[in-house]
Amino acid sequence: MFSFISIIVMTVFSGLSLTCHPGEYQIGNECCPKCPPGSQVKTHCKEYSSRSCAPCMGGTYTDQQNGLERCLSCTNCDSGSGLRVKTPCTSTSDTVCEPLERFYCVSYEKDSCRRAQEHRHCKPGQYIRQNGTASTDTECSDCSSGTFSNGTFHSLSLCPSRCHSLNLQLITEGTLAADNQCGEKSNHVTPTITVIVLIIVGLVISAICQLSVQLPSLTPTQQMAALPEPGSFPFPLLPKCLLI
């Protein structure tokens, strides 16, 4: 009868789960004190001996009290994932990563970025409405009529150059992606003056030639009266038609 009761008691107690305190960890049927942050368990406790701890080696850490036999490996901030080190790993804290320049974080774990993505590039015909940050992407907007952007302009798109107001002439009309192309105005005054001068010279030469043809039929007195006064003739040499 006694042995039967003993078996029942042992069965009941063996079915009970072992519950350790928050500052302890279970190993077999023992509750051992946890090791402090920055260390790992070197030897577990036994019925008549306590556990021992060892510090975490370089590249490893533990940030809480633990019963680990091996410290955790520090996180690598992979540049291929758009990351760089913000705060280096220590024996009591993991590495904190942040996005590279021109990247923003798309996946967080605690306070550290785990994956980043490159900021959006605005296309020609769009302007940068909002610059990207470490946590947000770039925002692009389409240019409105009368404005342009090559995709790199910030805040607001720019008005195209007004060639007339710059005292220039329009060479190529602008588009949503390119400004007006202006150039120096053609000088139409000089060619006009040249043409007028040539016409006047031609008329003068024609008149002189006509006069030279008429001179032989005039009397000497009439010829002298028809010739221009000395010093008043506008050309240093007479045309060949006068040298008769």
C-alpha cells in the first residue's frame, strides 16, 4: 500500500513543470542565475555549484541577462543593401545601421534599419517636389504648362527664359524637359545701309557716265559749267567712262 502511494506521489511531482524566477534560466531540473549583459554562460549551475559566465568576444554581444552558451553575432550593415554603420556594435549592444546617402529605409528592426532603397530619380518633365530623407522617398511632380525641368530641379519648376525680355531671339522653343534656346539677334541694320549706299553709288556713277557721254556735244563753256566744282567731287578717281 505504501509503495503504491509513493508511486502516485512521484508521478504527480514528475508531471509538475519546473518554474524559474525571471532572473534565472532552466537547465535540466535546475534553475540557474542568468549571466549579465555582455557575457555568456561558461558553465551551468549544478546541485552544489553555481554557474559561471564569460565575457562576449569581439564581434558578439548580449544586450540582456541571459542563459546563452554563446553570445549573439553583431549585425553587418551591408552596403549592398544600402546600409552603413550608425552606431558600432559593443559587447552589450548590437550594431545600429542607417541608410546610405540618397537611400531611405524600408525595413526597421528596433531602432536599426535592416534594408534600404535608393531614392527615386525624377524624370525630365518632372521636378523634385519633396527631397527624399533617410525614412522617405523623393516625391516628383509633373511640370505645368510654361515651365520645364530636366528632372533635377528642386522645389518648383522654373519658367522658361523669355528671349525677348533678354534682348535675344528664340532659336529653339522649350519643352517640359528643356528651356528655350536663345541667341543673339541678327543685325538687319548693317545689310540695309550697305544696300542703300550701293544704290546711291550706282546712281552717281550712272549719272557721271551719262554726263561723260553728253560732254562732247557741248561747247567748252557748257562743259565747264556741267563739271562739278573742284573739291566737290565725292570720289578720288573718275570712272573709265569719263576718261575719253
